[in-house]
Amino acid sequence: MHQFRSYARAELELAPPSASAAAGAPAALPVVLTGPNGAGKTNLLEAISFLAPGRGLRGAKLGEVDRVSRQQEGTDREAAPWAVAASVMTPDGPRDLGSGRDPASGGGNGRERRLVKVDGVAVRGQQALAEVVSMVWLTPQMDGLFREGAGGRRRFLDRLVYGYDPEHAARSNAYEHSLRERARLLKSGRGDRSWLEALEDSMARHGTAIADARLAMVERLQHACDAGEGPFPKASLALDGTVERWLAEGQPALTVEDRLRAGLAESRNQDAEAGGAAIGPHRSDLAAEHADKGVAAALCSTGEQKALLIAVLLAHARLLTLERGAPPLLLLDEVAAHLDGARRTALYGEILDLGAQAWLTGTDVADFESLQGRAQFFAIAEGTIHPAGGPPANEMPGNEMPANEI
């Protein structure tokens, strides 16, 4: 990791994976990061999250994560571009991933561009990252996922879909681009009919595929949630949206595309005034209930909502382990908050059983007591990373690393 938020550079070498009973996949030890608030724990997780498609676990723009030194604060001096890289173990063997801001993109000034490398070769699309590793995360900001707007729930669900269908990222980007361009043309009042039809055709094709992939994911997740055991509540999931309803009714995908294309054409005047589009998967929502209580997740306590989220993540991890032969990489920021001792122990136990590499953060090492001897512990303080009982990982002798290593 190089020039990322609070880190000038840092490099971590983790213990190699061992044999696992789960699906015959290599089992990676969990990684526990402890330290005071503001020490840089979440920054480290965010850096890892940029080895997946999207804007990372904070949803930041590329230039926002550049490290700016104290000497640069309050000045117009351009920050150095960030870069992260890792060697990851997959069922097919080790793979190398790298990502960073293009130095020519100007950071926060001007159009940002992200560079991506897989096995040392530059690739064009971020979806190439999802083809190598599946990654999901849980942050304190997601504690209100069930209470807040539908956008966060859609992004959460899409992140789960990436693990099964890496092309979902490319389709989502293409759909969002067409949606924005159509809105721009309608607002200008100078939209060429043939250009609008081309954009609506793209939205219809990609939008139907997006809705179909989400429906399939929710169906898989529901089966896995129903089969779950332990202290976490069972979640009842459903996808609410016009396009999803058409597909669920059994209409062929081509018929759904035609209906969506026609609906977009009919709503042009309305959309020109309101902005966006009145119909499409960008308006869908993931509904969740506490199955045992029959209560909407939004009405449950904060602790129950977090437990429901964890139950869904664990169900997804079990599915991936069975279907892809490897669990996803889990980034769990301040995961112990709002969990009682029984649920913490159950969470750690399932992570170990799956052989998943989970990165867990917290301020109190006592919250991870049941992982002692079964995980790798690091302490973070003032921008330095100390292996348990060792020197800072980013201050070790001879640690002169190129800008694309973590």
C-alpha cells in the first residue's frame, strides 16, 4: 500500500493458508486489527476494498483517498497518487492484483481514472478484479442499511452478486452510464430521438440482466438463510421492483426487455421534468424481515439489524464456498459492536469453519479473545502497524517497497 490516506507506505506479510476441510480449499487465518479510534484500521480495510470493483467500502472518489502530508495540508499542492496491491491465494493458485489512481488523472482536480492490473498485466475493466476474488464488507455506516434509502441496499446486494457473476459489475456500469446520458439529454431538451432509443435499448438489455441476476441471488440467499443454524436470526428476503416482478411472473427476458424499453419511451416527458427514469432496476429495493418475529428489519433493534446483516453475509459466504470452492474475503469493521458474547463467538467460529480470510477491526483486543491462537493479530497506532509482539510492519528495516505493493 502506497500513499493511501494516513499511510505513506505499508506492507503486510500474512501466514500462508493451510489445508481446509471446507470444499478442499486453502484455509486462511483471520486477521485482527486493534487500536484506538483514528489509528488507521478502517483505512487499511478500505485499501483492501479497492482490490474489488467499485469505490471501496467508503464509496470514496479516487482522489479522496490520496495521502496528503501535514506539509501539504491547507495548500493547493497535488497529492501523490495512491496504489494498493496484493497476492491472493485462489483455488487456481496465487494471483496478483493491483489498483491505483492514474497519476495523469489529476486526483480531485479533473476527471479521475483508475488503473487495474491482474498478474502484472494492465486490464481495462474493474470487473476483472471480481473474476479473481470475491469481497464483501460490513462497516458501522451500514448499521442503518435497513432503515435508510434503497440505494444502499441495492449496492449491498450487487456486491453479493459480484461473487457469482463478475460481469454484473460491467452491466451495472453500462446501465448507470446510459441512465445518466439519457437524463442529460432529456433535461437539455435537445435529445436526438435515435440517440435516446439507443440509450433506452442499452438500459433495457442491461437492466433486465441486472434484475435477473439480483433475483437469482436473493433466491440463493434465502435458501442459505433458511438452512442457517446458531444464534443469528433468520432473514426473510425479497426483491421489490417492476422489472423483477415481470421476471418473477415468468415472462421471458426478451419480453421484459421490450416492456422496459417501451416504458422508458413512454416516460420521457415525465423523466425530463423529474430527472432520472421512472422505471428500471435503479428503483428496486431489497426487503428484509426478522423471519422468527415476522417484523420488518427496519423496525428491529440496532443489535438485531446488525445480526441480520451478519446472517446474510454468512449465508453468502457458505454459498460461495460450496459453489466456487472458496469463501469470499470478509472485511468486518468494528464488527463486535452491538454483538453479545455468544454471537461474537458464533461469528468467529463460522469464519474459522469456512476457512475465510476475514479482516476484523476493533478498539478492544478482549473482544477477540476466542480467536487467540487461531488468528493473526496486529496493533495499529499513529499510522504504524505492529504484528503482535513485533516491530511496526511499515517501519521494518529494508522495507523499501514499490508503489504497487501491500
